[in-house]
Amino acid sequence: MTASATSLANPKTQPGPASSPADTDKRRQILDGARDVFLASGFDGASMGEIAKAAGVSKGTLYVYFDSKDALFEALTTQEKRWLAEALFKLDSETSDVGGVLTQLGLTYLTEMSKPNHVSAIRMVIGATEKFPHLGRSFYEAGPACGIDRLTAYLDAQVAAGRLRAADTELAAKHFLHLCQAGLLTRLLFAAGDPPTEDQMKHQIAEAVRVFLSAYSS
């Protein structure tokens, strides 16, 4: 899994532009409660009754905002994943220091990817996807695909500026994000070791940037 942000573990939720302040607050309240229940019980183990109780609302109010558990789960995962992708992939295309921009992105990206709550959230989405494939697609499109698109646009700008050679920039974006992970997320998903230390992440990202620039510098 490539891009991503602290999905369910992130405390911020982004309201739709048409929401009133009252609706926004109530919706956020529900999503906050749902996050706690989903992380504690998983998708299959969570119930709308438990979510209503955790959110401090009645089941009737809960169903006004979300007509099913999978609709609530999809709203929570995609909304927060989209927020994380947008927050992580704000890249300054004007600076000539491509290595510096990629290093900062890589460190922030790897820090978020390795957080225990983020790893738990990905496991939960993968588990739910077997029964509800659309949840997995929505999660991917809101997070990883959004991050790849933003990094691709940044790389396109660097190619146009002559700082990187002409290439398949979408593939190059995927290359960079996979270099940043270098098997780390897979290891964490299988609980095969602890999250990396700060020094380990710095080393991994420095190598990712070095390898990437050796391949794509003009």
C-alpha cells in the first residue's frame, strides 16, 4: 500500500462543503465515536448500537447521517484518508531542491505509515474488503491514488523545469513511495517487528532519495 496518511487513527475529519455548522459538529461526533469502535472491534465486530453509544447519540440520529454500517465505515476511511493525502503531498514545485522536497515528503510519509493505529486501520480495511470490495476501492482512491496523483504532478513540474529527465512520472511516483517503504509496511502489517526509529527512517529515506535521483535526475 503506497500513499497514505493516518486514516482512521487521525483525529481530524473534513466536513463536506454544504454542511451546516450543527450538522458538521454532529457528523464529526459520530465519526469520532465510530473510529473508536472500529479500531477496537474491527469492521465485522462493530455494531451501529455500539457506535451510537460511543458517539453519544441515539441510533435514530445515527441513521439520519448514515443509513448503514458500511456507509459509515466508507465515509470515515475515505474522508480521513483523503485529508491525510492532501496534507502529506503539499509539494513546492518552485524550489530547485528536489532532493530536499522528496526527503521531507519521505520522512513525513514514513512516519505516518508506521504509526500503530495506521497499521491497524489498514488491516481493518483489508479485512472488510473481502466482503465489501467497494470499501477497498474507495480507500485506495481517496488515499494512495490521491497521493500518487499529487506526487506525479510535482514530478511533471520538475521534468518541465529540466530538473528531472523525461519519464513515466506516474510510475516514478510509485517507485519513490515504494522505495520509502522498502518492505517496512508489509513487515508492520504482519506484526513482524517494531516501528522504525527516527534514525532508521532517516537512513531509509536518504537511500530512497539517493536511488530515485540516480535514476531520474536529468
